[in-house]
Amino acid sequence: MSGADVSRETGKSVIGVRRLKEAMPRPLKTRLFTVANQKGGVGKTTSAVNIAAALAMGGLKVLVIDLDPQGNACTALGIDRDGEGMYEVFVDDHPLASIIQKVAGFPHLECAPANQELAGAEISMVNMVARESILKLALQDYLRTREEEGNRLDYIIIDCPPSLGLLTINALTAADEVLVPIQCEYYSLEGISLLVSTLSKIQRALNSAVHISTILLTMFDSRTRLANDVANDVRAHFPKELIDIPIPRAVRISEAPSFRQTVMTYDASSPGAIAYMQVAREIALRGAGPREDGSTQSNPESGAITA
């Protein structure tokens, strides 16, 4: 039996997702997030795919772009990496629409896969003109087409490799917002310092609009003083950017990719899934359009997904 669409609890194919009591509000325009941290192992891919899945469960239209040659986001979403993917977009100038795949069980979730050849993309891009803006231009064409079709995306979430190469620079050049997962250890604080320095260079040279809008605490263990100390430091230095809903260190989150699923379908009632759902709703609320009375509102067309 394939693990692509199999529920841990029932062993049956996953044909839908949990119904949300309240749909998440749509943003005024497509929000582009790059999930980045120059330190590896902090939960970038895990956060990218689970937040994307949770937003899609809230009725929002979401695209995940996997720029990590390891392709872990594809694994968690059950996406095939054997065909054309982001390598062809970067190197062969293929349109983004030609490589996007639907994610099983999520009517509103899609993925642009990191195929096997992506590991060699940066070498092939070295002599290209405007090589830092290839993804930005591809996204502009794709979003324009979807707007014309009346099928606007709500969120684009770009998962980056843990390095400052051309792929990550492309992601930062294309995005408006950066989501930074911080593992509750001191090395992760050093990682965000490096990212802030890198981001200032990107802002000066390539994309003045990009900024850190969202910080997320991952692998949080409230029993340890270290985790609490790191969390307090982040709260002190990034009070506006931090979504203060720590993601716990949880076995279910780690197990889910081995079944080619996000934790949202693997075990939707687990503490990790609930935390990611709360984070996704907070992200959606922060980007929601205001009503005349100044409060946020849900878009009536953005219905909950039924199982």
C-alpha cells in the first residue's frame, strides 16, 4: 500500500481533510512568503508544508514552491519529483503553470516541485542575465494569468534550502514577506542574525519591499530553561513579527512525512497539528482585508473544506 494518501488512524486513503468550523479570511492580494533561515534543521520545510496545508483547509488557495533540491516539501505533500519541475523553470524558461501539481486531498493546495535536476540549477544559472530575478518574473507571469482567469491565489509559500545561493536569493527577490522558523536553541538566534544581514543586502540591491513579517518558534520544549530563554529573547527583539504560538517538539510532526503527508492529515488532533492550525489562522488574520468598521472579515466565497 502506498503511503501517499493513507491515514495513520484508519489505513484508508485520505480523500479530504477536517472541516473547519470557520473559514480563514482571504488577503486583499496574493501574499508571497519565503520561508528561510540560513541555519539548517530549524523546521523550515515542516513549517512551510503544514502552514500551507492549514491555510488550504481554511478554504484559501495556496501554492507551495519547493526550492530545496532535497525535495522534502514534495515528500510531505505526496508530490512526484520525477517529471519536470523548478529546474526547467530556472534553466529552460518553462512557464510555472506547466510544472504545477495538485496535492491529493486538498482541493485548494498546489505544489511546484523540486525535481531531481534542481541540485545543478545554480551552476547552470551562473552566466544568465538577471539570474537573481528568474523566479520573480516567472511568478509575475503566472499570477497575471490566474488573475485574468478570475482564479487568484491567496498565498504562495516558497521553501528554501539552508544556504545563501542563487535559489534562496531568487526566493527573497520574488517575495514580499519572509517567514523565519527559529528552533528554540541559541544557534538559531545566530542564524536569524545572518539572515537579517543578508536581507538588508537584498533590500538594497534587488527587492526593497521584502521584509521579515513572521517569526515562528519551532521544536519548543517548555520543560527546558533553554527553550524558554530563547523564546523570551525572540519576544523581546521581535515583538511585532513573532507569532507567539510555539510549535511543540512532537513525534507526529516528524512521522508524517514518512507517510507522504503533512501532520494536518496524518493526525489532525495532535498538538503539533493544532499549533500549526493556530499559526496559520493568525497569519490569515494578519493579512485579512478590513471591513468598514475596521475589523477583519472572512471572504464568503472562501468556504471550509469538507472531508
